[in-house]
Amino acid sequence: MYTTLQQTCKTKTPKVFEDTMRVPVKMEYELGEQTEHRLKEMGACCVGETLDVEYYYDTDSFQLASTQTWLNQHNGQWGLILAEEQELNHTLSYNTKKETSSNECPEKVMSKSQVQRTSSDTSLTYTELSDPCSIMLHLSKCLQLPLTHNEMQSMTMKNFLNMARIQMYDSWTRTSTIKYSLPGGFSLVVERNYKIPAETATAFLMMNADVLSISSELEKMDRLCKELGLKPKASSDE
């Protein structure tokens, strides 16, 4: 029995704790002219991509654009931009009908103070509607569609667009984020803002650094930065 107990103790000898404490390190740079080419040479893998896209809709003959009306969708949210005169007529017509009907869809007519947009080179003011019901109401009038308010209440935007023969004709990528996995446990995230065409893409170089060897870990990150041709982030004060 003593021999058996001794053998059991030997098999349950505590393991030496080999894990090291690591902390995330993130450095911000500007994307270099050769960075993307060097990523391919290095064998970096794209592990994720996120696009912020805005979509634009109209009929085949661009009936909406011809009346200074623009329908768009961004992040699942619909928007209809139209000239102020159109919105005023739409609101007046809608408010008049509300007085005689209690089953209207609960849309919130956007006030001029909420949505007023004035162009810098003209005196023309535009209004944006964001409620699907009010958008369908205005478009049905603009395109002269025989729809009642009750029909629009139970109609989705997709069904309405199909009936009105409105389709997507263009799209625009506002921002993009691409994540790369690099050898050695590094990752690189590249962010582009297409709303500012002249702006250089931002690159975030990241790793989980060993706290006990932080100096050598940062040196490795600095060497990788040079290999990728990343540039120091310009100060916003400059």
C-alpha cells in the first residue's frame, strides 16, 4: 500500500507555472505607400473586413433625381432628401389627412429646425425624412401611386420599392476596416475614411506583449513597423 501511495504522489507532482503575463500593446501609424505590397510578401492573412456603405435608389428613368429627391439607405436606416417646397406640401397634406383619420401610421414629421440643410452656394434648403411611413407617403405622391394610408401601414419598404419599381443604382463606401494576421503573433488593422479623400489611411499595429520582456517586445514591434514601411502618425496640431 505504501508503494502504491508513493507512485500516486509521483504522478501528481505539481506542474511548473510556465505562462507569462501578457498585455495588449497598440501603436498607431499612417499606412505607407509600400505597406500593402509588403504585407503580401510577408504572407499576412486578411482575417476580417468591415465596410460602411451607403446605397442610393431611384427608378430606371431617375424620376426622383429629376425632382431633386434622393432616396438612400445606410446601416439599415432609410433617408429621403427633398427640396423644402416638396416637404412643406407633403407635411401640409399629411397633417390635413391626420385630422380626418385616426388609423394613420405613427410617423414623426420632421420639423424644419431638425432637418434643415442649406447649401453654401445657393439659398435652396433641403429636408430629410427618415421614417419609412413618411418616406413611402411622399414617394407615392411623387410617383402618383394609387396607395391608401392603410395599405402603406402594413407594407414594408422592400415591398413598396418593388411595387414602385425603385431599385438600387449606385453605392458609396464611406469607411473600411481591414484586419490582417501577421507572423509572430502580430496583427494590423487598416482604417480608411473615404469621406476625406486626401486623408492617409490609419494603421494600428498590435500584439500581446510579454510584460517581463517588454523592451525586447517593443523592439520587435519597431522592426516590424520598419519592414512594413509604416509612417509615424502626423499630429493633428500640425
